[in-house]
Amino acid sequence: MKSLMLALYRIRGIMYYAVAAVLIGNVLIGDWFATGLARSIRLTLVYVALALFVVCILLIVFGKKILPQSAPREVMSPVAGRWMALNSPATDIPSHGVRMYGQAYAIDLVHEPAADTRPEFGEAFMRTNAEYPAFGQPVHAMVSGTVVKVSDWRRDHRARSNPLSIVYMMIEGALREVGGPGNIVGNHVVIRTDDGVFAAVAHLKRGSAQVSIGDVVAAGQVIGSCGNSGNSSEPHVHAQLMDRASFWTGQGIPFTFANVELEPLASASEVESAVEDDSAETTDSGAAVAKPANSDNTTPLILKLRASVPQNEQFMISGA
């Protein structure tokens, strides 16, 4: 029974799309099939769709409780330099609000090489990608393995840079959903490790992929460039691990980044409190930096420094 539930949970997205197609089709063209055998078939499809809709809701609510648990896997960072983590599993799981498309533990990374170098949100309706330091930055393989998916034909749209444009993006995102996960993740590369874990980086720049399906790559190798394709508000790198190659059926796997120095966004009082409870140490500039958690002086990125750390975390990637 559990195996059946897990199998259904994996394909809940496909079932949801099928349900939506039947119900929307019934509303739009149901009158064309209003008599005789056609009506009977139409009503049967509608009843089946409603039943599947209930199943989908139950799977969303209860399915996560039967998902297999795995220990975090250490991988190389897909970027190098000073980046900010948004939508991080350090804040919430699932990090993007849903477990669809294997993104339960996904993280979004935006580049800010120095303070105030990234355009401030809330001014222009939309901005050009060139205004963002992340755009065009190298993206590295998180793991060693074989490339199983490559897509880099989708365009890089303008950044959505104020609240009204975010509303526009949400409406746009709903329409993108109709086309499946490829239109959500945009340009991407997926790499399979020897033990069957799949590492994906998404929202890459159009035409930037430096690998092809079947290529064997090493962790840290440049495989593309940061872009703003798919359902994205600004140029950034979306990174995740999955247990399948398909965004449709893959489930997220937790992970940590090697060689990461955390630079939390914290107030002076929070830094002082953290130092007092020995959870952090201060730098010459007064910023709080997490103490190394591992014997090789690296600190996992996807860890809260303490419960009071704000939702976003800045950090230095010392190697990729």
C-alpha cells in the first residue's frame, strides 16, 4: 500500500494536469457533447476527474508523511563569490512552498559581489538583466557524473523588480505551468551521479550550456551561465538535488555546500547575542560568520546560524 501511495505521489502533478484539462474542457466545450453516448462519456470523465482531484488533495496533505528520508549530501557550490541565498531550506521546507518538480530542498542564489551592487527592489517595473551582477556569471557542476538533461533555448526575460511586476509574474507563472516544468525551471542542466542522485541547476542563460547529454563532467566544472529564463524574478541560480531525472516525478534530496563561509544578515544586537552563546564569531568588520562545522574548515550553507537569523542569508563561496 505504501509503495502505491509513493507511486501516486510521484505522479500527482501529472494527475493534476489531467484533472485540470478535463474540467476546463468540460466548461469550454461541454455543450458540444450534451446528448447520447457523448454525454455519458463526458460525464464519466468529469466524475473521474473529480475523484482524482480529491486523491491529489489527499496526496498533497498526507503524502509527504510517507516520503523516504535521507541524510543531507555534500556537494560543490554551483557558484563562486559573494552570493545571497533566497528561498532556502534553512528557512522553510519545502523551500519554494511546494514539493513539485523535486524542489523541496532547492535554493535560489543571487549575486551581490559587494554591498548595494544589486538593484534595489521596488523601483522600476522591470529591469534589464545586464543591471544584475549575477547575469552571465559561470555556473558550475555540483557533482561529478553524466549529463542527462540539457536545455538552453528559452529566452531570458526582463527582471520583475517591483510589487506590481511580481503580480504580473505570478499570473505569467500560472500560464507557464500549462506548458509543464520546463517552462518553470527555464534553461537547465541535470547531472546523474554514479549512485543515482540527480543534480539540477536552472534559470540558465540562453545559449550558455557548455555540456551535452552524455558528457561526463567533474564537480566544479563550468557547465553554463546564470540567466533569467523560466519562472524567475531576476537573474539567479536555482539549485536542487532529486532522486529522478524528471522534474515531473523527482523528489527533492537535502544537501549542503562545501567550502562556504556564512555572512548572516543580522543586527548588531543579534550578532552580540550569537557571540555570547558561542554560535558565531565576529570578523574585523563586525559581521557574524558561522564557525566551521567540519574538520576541513567548511561550513554547510543550508544551516541556520541561529533561529533569529532573518529569512535571507548572505554568504561567501570560497570555492566552486
